[in-house]
Amino acid sequence: MKSGSNLERVLAAGHFAVTGELGPPMSCDAQAVRDKADILKGSVDAVNITDNQTAVVRMSSIASAVLTLDQGAEPVMQMTTRDRNRIAIQADILGAAALGMKNCLCIAGDHQSFGAAGRLNGHPGAKNVYDIDSIQLVNILKNMRDLGVQQGGDPITIPPKLFIGAAWTPMGDPVQFRVTRLAKKVAAGADFIQTQGVYDIEQFANTMKDVCNRGIHENTAILMGIIVPKAAGMLRYMNNIVAGVSDPDEMIKRFPVIKKAMPDDEKAQARAESAEIGKKIAIELVNQAREIPGVKGVHIQGIEWEEVVPEVVGGAGLLPRPELPDIQA
């Protein structure tokens, strides 16, 4: 065991892993984190704690991860290279490990202009850092853990024991480079991979054939991302705005059309119908993911709809989650 985390043990035992996601609030409301953790625990093997997602200021990933751990759910702390240089990152990693963190997802983070793309102001004028990229971050954490050494060469007397993850956008442009980039992250030391949300299963399955042909899946655990859709408008937005997300037209057409001029009761009925269709689509995607060679689990994102995750996991027949004895790293 590299960390002894629940996620690592579930994967090592050969189970199909399930992770969820928790978005911290734009405030210091600790109860909001606790409530979300309570919804997710028991239905997933670990909970991703986002790190200022969409480049909007939120409660820190480390603090939110500690609150989540206190609620009895295992966190996957996210760490972006957008906001910290290598000194700050390594300090945060040591501190997080001291507080009980056993999983870390290494990501670049959304560009600071992304926060102003929606209804929030964000901080588009903020200066990003990107002292290192996500691949370098993976390798830094691996060397801290396995070699007991900081990136600058100084020794670490008590190294952090972490299960190291990385993100992957399999359908992002340029598509022909995506498998090569995945291979670089795995070579750098990524123990597990969580993908961007996948809707085009056929295209993803073809990409995974390339991954398997190159043997990349043998050295990491790939978890396919599933963003539970609420409505056709959400799918269109992601198709147009979110890099690497491709939504088949036939999927969008499954949702009812919601128009501004519709009476309120008709809108409410259409939204309720859309929610049920979104759950059904997510369950279908989970079951399809289980049939793709090289896929070891799913990462289900409700996006401020955490209560849908247990329904999707249960609907896919993946409850109860395996309970495994603790193992020290």
C-alpha cells in the first residue's frame, strides 16, 4: 500500500471503484461541507474536494477535506498549480498529510478567466502561477512519498503517504495527443486517473483501445468521469464551453424542451422529468463504463446536486460499497 487509503484498497482488491465530488462553498460555512459529505458517504469510496473550481474563491480544499474526513467520508484533496508555486504546494501537501489526507488529485486548474464566464464575477484579473504543470506536480508528490525528498533536494524525515491521482481529458483537442499525455502522467507516478465527463461512450471506448494497446492501463487505475445532466441546456453548455466534452445529439433530444414562455407548472413538470432522464442517462453511462476494458471505476459528479449520486450508484447496482480492513502504508 502506498497510502492505505480506502480508494487504494478498493482498487487493489479488484472492485469497481466509485468516487464522487464535493464543491466547497463560497463562504466559511462548515456545515455546508458536512451536509454534502453526509449525503455522499457510504455511496462512494472517496469524495473529491475541489480546489477553487471554475477559478472562483471557495473554502480551501484542505480545510474542506478535513471537515469531510471528520464526517466519516474519505476525501480526495485536489491541488491546482494555478494558484501556488512549488514551495507553497509542497508545504500544503505536508500539512494535508499531517492532517490525515491520503489521496491527492493533481490538476492545473481552470484558467482565472473561466470564473467570469458564467453568472459570477470571479477574478479574471488575477495572476496565475503555473510554476509547474500537473505532470511535474505528480512527479514531485511521488518523489516526496517514495524517495523522501523535496523537489529542491532537501530530505523529508517523515514523508507523506499519498495515493496520487491525475486528471485526463480523453476527447480534448488535439485528440491525437491525449493518450500520449496520459502516458506521461502515468510515467510521472499517477496511481489513479479521473477523466473529464464522458457522454460519447463510443468515442471514449475507442480511445481506451489505444490506451490498452499501449499497456498504460496496467500501471494506473482509470476512472471514467460522469457529470449527471440536469437538462438539455446543461448538455449544450458543456458541449460549447467545457473543453473535451462532446454530447451526442440523440442524448440531448431525450430531454423535454423548457421554454421561458411556458407556465410555471409546466416548467416544474419538465424540470422534474429532465432530472429523472438525467439520472437514467448517468446509470446507463456507469453500466457502459463497466464494459470498457481498462476502466477500473467511475467518478460521478452531481455539481451542486450531490443527492443524485447515491441514486445513480444504487441504480447501477453498485451498493453497498465494499468495506475493507484498514491497512497501514
